[in-house]
Amino acid sequence: MEPYPEFLDSTDVATDGAALRARLDRDGYLFLRGLLPAAVLQDVRARLMRHAAAGGWLDPNSPVAAGIANQAAACKDPEERYMQVFRNLWNDEQLHRLRTHPDVLALFGRIFGEPALAHPMFVQRNIFPQADGFDFTTGAHQDRVHIGGATSYAMWMPLGDCPREKGALAVAAGSHRQGILPTKVGSGAGGMDIAVPIPGTWTTGAFRAGDALIFQDVTVHKALANRTRELRMSFDARYQPMRQPIADANMIPYAGCGTWAEVYAGWERADDQYYWKDLPLAVVPLDRSHYERRDAMAFEMAEHGDPSARDAILRIIQRDRNEEKRARARSLLAALDAH
């Protein structure tokens, strides 16, 4: 287990907007205990575990509530066998309501000193245990290249308790002061890894249900390896002052999860649907230059038979708007998988 020091606990200043801003400016992150009631998180976890069990992700010989992974089904985003199950998790009504919980929006309102916007798009993650044949952990990365727009802040929460050995998140405190770092093709978020030494000081900790980690969009962060037998579930949502520009990519559902109408079709309540529609938002195009550089590198690597380009190639197939690029990516994927 990585010998990283513990997070600085900011729970004692959670009601002090000025103190929260000062710590974010200094460290690039905040760690808060009990931001949401544990029972609320446990309820969402139970719902998502039922979806995971129905998709074959859990050990059929163990109680669903235990969350013991079926290692034979181990997979990851953006593989299609992952997406087939993931869609039902991401569309969950109560999961969506976590990121717009009044306590969360009030916290970010204090941090910003003005009304906060929860991005419509957010991420729900499911990390299988490390084992022979499956060795995946979300690597070190920054969010800015994927989120765009004005400066935003992520809130990461595990769905349930998450000790270090289950794959808790770690941040490089102080790394936000170095701006956007160069990237290379990899298996990290968005098929990119950071291509230079990581600045700052790594720190982490054990999470209890309801605890939150908040960090700036250029704060380098990663997950620790999941060394338990359980499926590690979490979600991360993003927030910014409502008056600042938001990139168009954050206004649509997570890639592969359908339209908003399809997402909301199974909801029981209409409140909180399309909550952004009547807000005076400045929506701007996402700066896709980081993806274009990734794609050019991935194509070259794949043409030379480098399997480490596979995740980036899958993302091009799943998410790129250019059919010519998608066709080229499909051809290269077939060649990679043939070897």
C-alpha cells in the first residue's frame, strides 16, 4: 500500500467559505467528512449493486449487498461489455439526485461566494479488484483537458465505505499550481496519461459513506488499486459558478448512455430533470485540441501494433463525431485484437 500521508481534514471549516477557498487555493483539494448522510449513499449503492448483479458483475454465490465481484466478468470503461451494464447504473434516478443534493449545492455556493452550477454530465465509476488477467486502476490525470470551459471543481464520493485498499482516490496536493501538464496516450481517464513527472505531494485517506473529496480541475489525482474482493463504486460530479462559461460536452449524458429523454424515461419524479434549461448559462465549445493530439498519437501507435493505444482507439469509436476517424479506428482495433 502506498505510504501516502492522510488528507488534511477540512470538516471543521465546512461552513466557512473564505477558509474553504483559501485551502483550495493552497492545496488544490478539500476533504470533508459526512457531507451527505451515510444512509443516502448506502441506499444508492444498494440500487446500483442490484443493477450490477443483474449484469453479471457480482459473485452469484455471495449476497448482493456484499458487493463481491465476479472476477470472470471484470471489465472497464469504454469496453462494450462494460457499457452494456453501466448504462443502467448511470441512468439511476437516485444517483443523479446525489450531485444536486441541497447540502452539496450549498457547500459549493459557500466556496464560490455565488450560486453554483452542477454540471449535467457526471461520471459513475465501477472498479473491479486487481487480479490475474485484470490489472486496471485509474491513473494520474487532470480533468481540465476533458471538461473545458471555466475552472471547475470535482466532488468525488465512494458509494459506501472505501478504505485505501478498496481503491480510494489520491490527489497530488499543490499540483494545481503547475497548470495543464503534457499528456500521452494511455489507459487513464479519456485514454490519456500525464507525460511528465507529477508535481506536488501525494495524499490520500479512508472514506466513510458520505465523505467527499473536492479538487480543482488541474489538480492531479488518481485511484489507488482495488485490492479487496469487492466492486468499488463511486461517482464524481463537477461544479462551477453559474455565471461562468461551461463547455457543451458537459451538457449531454455520459457517452453511450443515450439522450436525456431516454435517461429520464425510467424516473419516478420529474423534478430535477433538465434543471439547467432555464438557467442563463454561457455554453461554449469544448477545446478538443487535447483529444486531437491523443488521437494522432493513438493512430500512429496502433498502426505499429502497440496494444497500449487500445483504450484511446475505443474512445474514438464510441465518441468521435467524425465518421472517417471512427472507421479508421474500427479498422485499427480489429488489427490490434487479431494479434
